[in-house]
Amino acid sequence: MNVKQRVLIWTATAMVVLVTGVAAWRSMPDFPRLHLREPVLTLPDPNIVLNPRQGGRPLLLVVIENTPQARPQAGLADACLVYALPTEALITRFMAAFCQRAPKVIGPVRSVRRHMLDIASDVGGILVHAGQSEEARQVIAGNGLPVINQFTRPGPFWRDPARQMPHNLYTGFDRLLVELEQRPIRTPERKLPYSFSYDGSAEVTASSAPAAVVSLNYGALYDVRYVYDASKRRYLREQAGRPHLDADGRQIAAASVLVAFIRWRDVLVNGSPSSQIDLVGGGRLAIVTAGHVLEGRWTRSIGGPLEMTDGGGRSLVLPPGPVWIELFPVDRPFEVHADATR
């Protein structure tokens, strides 16, 4: 095959991907705007899960693996904030933060990508991981970012012999705090892309679109559904066609799910496979909370921070509870159903 033929094949492939992505984006339903009003529903107890910036403790974001070999994970059911995002081949990985509930076992802990460093920097967090992509290694070395890397600070990590490497590396919140007492890390004061309302002002109107089931098709083994349980005021997370359970058997649940539609791609960096998420600019945001889905938007400039607003351009205010932020490829199927039987 000559150079001209290769160029033609590459161009045709790129056009197919572009057209598919645009078609998927345009086929998404229009979400209604967020309207604030007096509360009509009972909010969860705000003493159970609070803002991860409260309590005076550092914001630790632990990178957790999500391959089938890593399941069930430990600690995810206790997280008050989780970023879910695709890595190579659309294999998802998590970045989890913890509030009052500080699990003694968190993991399996895995490696970091460049966009994870950007997210952690946006919120002034310390990223906890084990190794990194080549691009992330260069950024960490060049910028001196606040991380606890098992490769260089092994103290708070251990391996579970009952599982196969590399899917058996764990840490614990108490161990991480001890590590920081012994070797402190200073982080800038930043804020999260949302805030909580404890007086009911984040409630949604009856005219908002019902969202009993929200589906995100990352691909085989990583498809996600959030099913709303009105009695618990939580979206129960399912993965690969079954409930997403923590290691202790609890189903993972969120009070709010924020789906930020992003551009994702596999890349090679100095010959090493990696993945990239375009976090500069902005895009559509689906705000899923209290059994409804609402229109929003995310934006981020070079150097951050990531910001999220409702349909009226106001800062995002949510009912208190665990928040899952799904960074979801814009060209992948996304569905919202009003009927929980779907």
C-alpha cells in the first residue's frame, strides 16, 4: 500500500468517526432547564454525606481500577465524590474522594493519566495512584504536582495475595493520613464544580423530564445504568448488566449524576499507549438528580478549573449526597428513560 492510499483510508475513517459523533450528539434529547423553587421533597440527611471540602482534611482522590479482574472494588460505596472516565480502549477508571466515611480498604489502586492530573489540580486535590502514563510522568516531573505514588511512596499501600497482580494493590484512608502527617503535601485552595443546598433550593420542578433510568454505553463490560430508587433518593449504579457492588456487598449509589460529554481518543506518547480527554473549551452537561434530568453545561479554560452550570448559566447547586461525575464520550450512545422498567 502506497502513501497516497494510506492517506485516503485514514481520511475516510476520520470522516466516518466525525459523522457518527455528530449524529449521536444531535440525536440526544433536549433536557429541560433547571428551575429553582421551594422544596417539595424530603432531602437526605445532610449529616450522612457532606462536601468533600468540609472537615479540614485534605482532598484525596484515589485512582481505582475498573476492569473485570478488579471487581468488586473496595471503598467506592463510601465515596462522596467519584469521577468516572475512559482510558485506553474505553476501559473506565475511577477517581474517588471520601468524606465522613473513611474506608480502611480502598482499591485496587492503578495508574494515572494526564487528564486525571488536570481534574485533581482543578479541585486542589492530592492524587493517589500507582504509576502513570508517559505523558502523566512528564507532567508530574515538570510541574511538581501533589501526588502520592506507590512507586515512590509505598508506605500506605499493600497487595492482597488473594488477587492476581496488578489488580491487588490497595490503600486505606487512615494510612494515607498517616503518610501526610509524616510527609506533608501542600495544595492550593480550590473549589468543586458544584455546591450543595441544605434548604431544598436545589429541588427541580414538576415540568422537568423524568429520569428513572439513565444509560451510558461505554462499551462491552463497561456499560452503565443508573436506576432511581425514590424511597432512598438515590440512583443505584449498575455495570455490565448487573448491580455495581462494593466488596462488602453494598450497591453503589449516587444522589446526583453529572454526565459531561467530552471528546476522547486513544493515543501514543513516545511509543507508549495512552488516552486523552479534551478538557479545554466546553460541552453539554446532563444533570441527573431527584428523579429528573436537566440541561447544563461544563466549561474549562487552559489551566482550569472545570466549571459546571445549570441551564440558566448559574453555578450548579445539588441536593446533598454522593456525586458521580461521568466524563462520557460524546459519540457514544446515551439514553434517558422515564420508565424504570426499561
